[in-house]
Amino acid sequence: MLLGIVSFAAILLVWESVVRLGWANPFFISQPSAIADSLSRAARSGELWNNLEVSLREFAIGYGASVVVGILAGALAGRFRIVEYVVDPFLWFLYSAPLIAFYPIFVLWFGLGVPTVIAITFLLSVTQIAANTLRGIQSVNPGLLRAARSFGASERDLLWKVVLPASVPMVIAGLRLGIGRALMGVVVGELFGATAGLGFSIAYYGALLKTTDMIASVVVIVVLGVLCTQALSAVEARFDSWRTGPG
Amino acid sequence: MPIPSSKYRVLVSTIAVLVFLGIWEIAPRAGMVDPTFTSQPSRVFAASLVIVPSGDFLHDVSVSLSEFAIGFALAVGFGVPLGLLLGRFPVLRYLLDPPIMAIYATPHLALLPIFIVWLGIGMQSKIAVAFVGGVIPILVNSMAGVRGVERSWVTAARSFCAREWDVFVKVILPASLPGVVMGIRLGVSRAVLGVVVAEMYQSQAGVGNKIMLYGSEFRTDYLLFNVLLVSVFGFTATWAVRALEEKLWTAGK
Amino acid sequence: METRIVLEPAMLQNQGSAAASHIRVEGLTVAYQKPKAAGTLIAVSSANLDIARGTFVTIVGPSGCGKSSLLLAIAGLVQPAGGRVLVNGQPVSGPGRDRAVVFQDFALMPWRTVLDNVRFGLELQRWSGEDLTARARRYVELVGLKGFEHYHPHQLSGGMQQRVGIARALAVDPEILLLDEPFGSLDAQTRDEMGSELLAIWEQNKKTALFVTHGIDEAIFLADQIVVMARNPGRISEIITVDLPRPRTIETMDSELFIEYRRHIRACLMGKVEQSCTQERRF
Ligand SMILES: Nc1ncnc2c1ncn2[C@@H]1O[C@H](COP(=O)(O)OP(=O)(O)OP(=O)(O)O)[C@@H](O)[C@H]1O
Ligand SMILES: [Mg+2]
């Protein structure tokens, strides 16, 4: 943690001094002090909060839907073989295809703007969550199921007392990876066509060649990504404590 | 209870895909959906017959492929050695870990407009995006691969008076290979995505460029052919690395 | 030497009244689908067995001869490919509250603590009218894990995990205990202690116990009857009645008769004794 701060501080310092000393052109790489300026200006004018709100709302809807649908679909596929076999080809195709290529089609379907961004966000993260849930359920140790059955467990008991708790770590790992993909969906969706949002502001300032404002938005996204991932990692560590042995 | 064999699995999956294609074909014919929005398998196929023989297509594919190949090769060439190094030397790792993790947690495509400002709308900016997309997972997983190497193996090698270099080449390298290959698999899909999205964003040629173009012209069939093309490419590339990965895992057991 | 070892012709015994035996195995065949290949693997082939209420039966045999499979079939956890299992004269179609299993691989829920693992069976069997946690705690103490109630399985040694498995089975107070190498990962001393403990519990509660083990001495020491199994295909090759007086002590192991049993079983296991289970042999 401390090292992290030191290491970030060092990067900022080198960055700032390289520009100040005239070794690099601030038009291209800007400089930390200017970025901080830009951020505080955006915060005061409300632009930052507005963009953040738009992006977070898209993220929340798209990601929230993908959590529900992904876990449900993954659980159904894990529970019923036939569902797995039906879903499997589509899941793997969507999982490994560059889904953002479907963007123009979504624009055709939903129009330019928020719904399309949400659709992309959803699609990108849902495959990850479904795939992880499925894998988590499939990798439940059959010995544990057998042990539960020996005590007369019903199908419901098996689900609630064995399958679900056993697959929790895998599902949460899926949620964590899904966050990264959902964030990607929001940013890229906004990059292409939006009227507000963090991705939009990167594209907007990019078109105006305002490097400083552009990098400021990127910084906000970096912070957002780190915060989300850290939060989920913390949750993961909590649920994982029984699984990771001392060795 | 019937014992589901792998044949049964293939059968069900095939039927599911065929049913999907069937519905996709029939629904527009039956007037349930507008074919402008969904196109049809037959139209996509017809589009492929027009697109593939054209010289434009070859040009686009070669542009996209070379962007991917160069960016990805750079990512491997840079990410693997650095990852191994960081895994081996904790001091370096402590120093670089935080920024690397920060980039890992960030959608790398957010950097796209910056690369365009820096490198223009030609191939360079696409190569850069492919590189950044690919290099981070490769680096992180190579690093994890080295750190996952059993200490006892290193000790065992040392007990035979192995020098540092021998330890690295004969123990650490082979033992961390699965991690490296896993990083490469994750890197492939991110690099493919990077190239396509960068081309879609701003470019002069390439498959992504065509996807955007056909999208703006509402030529869904042409668009879908290109989308399927990159999807199949991404799928195949990932699948190939995964096959390699499985081979390595079983060999390592 | 007097004929004191009676090798029971199982088929013959099967003609006795079914009601008298607590567990009755009739022509049981257990088969598994071969992985990645057509056909089935016969793990247990036409086994016959009769176990009277309150007896302690041990099963010995080489690895892979179908001991676990036989046990799991009696537990109702694998469906027989042929024959059937009767408990109290009723055909077994699945697991029941009258039987509890101690698994060879422990099968503890890794996300539950020791205490909650012991509670697990009680919860599933819908025990009520009693504080389940208090009951679980008693059994945790019984197997000598007091102080480890809140540990997770991965924080325990193999032997400790195994004892949790035993406590979990004992806690539900079954009529029949099915134990699959329950002392497999215990050190010799704990093993002896747990063996005596188990015998005490068994004698107190008049349970019927079926106990798989690789230890010949253990098999003799605990048993009223020893089932010897052989491989290829997995089958019961001999059933030996042990006529050693109870309660048994360390001295029992030094008795001439004990040594005679040991010699005989060792010979059986090495395939030096040619017999089938329908044959009666005396010596
Ligand atoms: N779930 C299964 N699927 C397929 N084959 C199985 C399965 N369980 C057991 N077998 C096979 O059945 C045979 C008997 O196995 P079983 O576990 O009953 O042996 P065992 O006598 O308990 O051996 P051990 O002493 O090593 O525990 C073995 O050849 C094994 O490979
Ligand atoms: Mg066994």
C-alpha cells in the first residue's frame, strides 16, 4: 500500500519534471499539475459529476442486469445438462468474440445513446458472469453432494446447502471480472456515440485535441476501475477465506 | 437416467445452433421482424459471396491482421520477459505492481482517443491499442506464473549446484509456462478487440472500418458478415491457445 | 487346531429369514460407466451378505476391489446394476435416516466450520426439539476436537478432518454406521484410541457397523464378522466369523487365535487360499 503510493508519486514526479524541463511536449502527454487543474475545474463546474452520474447509471443498469441474468443463466445451465448444451455454443462464441463489433447493430436496434451503451455493457459482462457461474456449479466436488445425499438432502437442500455455497468463490470471481468488462462497455459505448459520460468526454476532448482534459477523464476512469475491482476483491477475499489454505 | 455421452452433447448443441439459424432465417420472411435490422443467414451468406472476392476485402483483412500481428507480437515480446523478470525480482515487482494493477483494472480502450492524438488515425494507433490490450494480461499472468513456481523445485535445482541462469532456464521458465500461456490467451482476445474497436473508432481501412461503414449505410448483411468474421477469428485464436494450454497442463502433471 | 473359524457359505445363509438380518445384500452388482470408453466396469459382482442387527462387520480387500462401492450401495448412494439391498427387510432405494456414512475422503463442506459440519447432517435430517449446536458440540468433543469448533477443514490435519466426518455421522444417531476407512489418516495411537472409542459407542447403542479398513489387525480386533473381498472382478471371497471374546483388549491381539485369524486373512488377501464364497472351509 505504502509502496503503491510511493510508486505513483514517483511516476507523477517524473512525468511533471520531464515536461517542465522541456524534454517532452505537454501537448502530447500533458502534465499532472495541469490535469489536476482540469479535474478541479470540471468538479466545480459540475461537468465531472454530471459525466460520472451518466456513466455510473449506465454501468449500474447494464451490470446489474447482467448479474441477475448471468447468475440465473449460469445456474440453470449448471443445473440442467440440456440447458448447458443448448447455451454452451452461444456462450463461448459471445465470450470470445469481440462483442463491441456488434455496436452498429445495437445502434440500429436501440438508436444512438444510452440504451445502446447499456446493451453493450450488459452483453460484455453477462457472458463472463454466466460462464463463471456455470463453471463454479460444475466444479462442485461430487463427494460433497454424495455426503449431503447420505443425510437425506432434498434437491433444494443440495442447491442451498452445497451447490450454491460451494460455487460462491467462482461466482464472485466472475462478478469481479464482469465489472472490468462492464466498465469497458460503458466507456467504449460512450466513446462511439453519446452526449454525456466519461467515455464521451474523452472522445469529445480528443476530437478537440485537448490532451489535458482527455487524460483527466481517463484518470477518473482509472480510479473508478481500481475502486470497483478493489471492492470486489475484498468481498472475494472474505468469501474465499475457507478455500485458500495456509499453504 | 440416460448417460449423456459427448455425442449427445454435440447433437444438442448443433440442434440449438441450427434452430437459432432457422429462426433467424424464418422470422424476417414471416414478417415478424424487419430484415433491415436483423438480416438473415442467407443474406449474410450472399454478402460473403460478394465481399470475399473483392480486392477491398483482401486489403482490409491484411491491414487488420497485420495490425493485430504486430501489436500482439510486441505485447508477447515485451510482456513475457518483463513479467518473468518482475516475478523473479520482488523489488521490481513491488515498485511496478501498483501502476500495472491500476492499468489492468482500467478499460484499456479508454486510451484509444489518446493514441489517436499521439499516433494519428493510421495503423500505428491500432497497433498501440492491440499492444496495450495484449501486454497487460500477458505481463500479469507471466508474473503470477513465476510466483507460482514451487520453492522446493528451485531448492532442488540449487542442491545440484545450479547457477541462477540454470535455475531460470531449467526450472522457472518451464514451470511458469502455463501462466504465460494463459496470459497469452487472455491477451489475444483483448488485442483482437483493440484492433477492431480502434478501426471502428477512427481509421482508413480494416475490417472494423468496414463494420462502421456498413452500419452507417444500414447494410446489415454486409455488416454482419464482417462482425462474424472477426468473431470467428477471435473465437478460433482463443480456442487454439486454449488447446495449447490444455496440452501444457496435462504435460505438466 | 480346532475348527473355530467358520467360513460362512453366504448363499446358504441367505435362505434364512430375511427379517432376522439387519442388512441383507442379495446378488448385488455395482457397475460404473467407463470414462471416455464404451462399456461398464464391474466394481462389485454378485455379492451376497447377511448382517445381523448389532454386529460389527469389517471389510478388507486390496485397493480397488469394490469395498467403497459395496458400502455406497448399502448407503443407497449408488444404484445397483443388479441384485438388491435390504435393510430391516425393506429394499433400499436411496439414503435413509437409519444409515450414516463416514466417507473415505471426508467430504466435509469446506465453507463450514468443524461445528457446522457436524451440524450439517442434523440440519439435513430436520432434527428438531433440541439445540442442534449443543448436540453437535457434544459430538465434536466426543471425537476429541474440543477447542477446534471454529476451525475450517483446511486448517485441520487429515486425521482431524476424518474425526469431524465420524462425528457428523455419529451425531445423527443412525442404526447403521457405514465407515469407509475412517481411520485411514490417523496415526497408530489415535487409531487404537478411536477404535476403542468406536467399540464403546457401538456396544452402548447396539448399532450395526460396517467398517472398511486396510488394517488386518484392526479388522480382526473390531469385528464379529470379516468380509474379505477380491479383485477382478470385485467380489466377496470369504466371510469369516470372529469368535474372540468381548470386551477385547490389547492382550486379545496377542492371543493364539488372533494370530491364527491374522495368518488366514493374510493368506486370503494374497490369493493363496483358493475358494469361492459358496465353499465351506474349516481348519
Ligand atoms: N464414480 C466412479 N466412476 C467410475 N468408476 C469408479 C467410480 N468409483 C469407483 N470406480 C471403480 O470401481 C472400482 C472399485 O472402486 P472402489 O472405490 O469401490 O474400491 P475400494 O475397494 O474402495 O478401493 P480403495 O481401497 O482404494 O478405497 C475401481 O476400479 C474404481 O476405478
Ligand atoms: Mg475405497
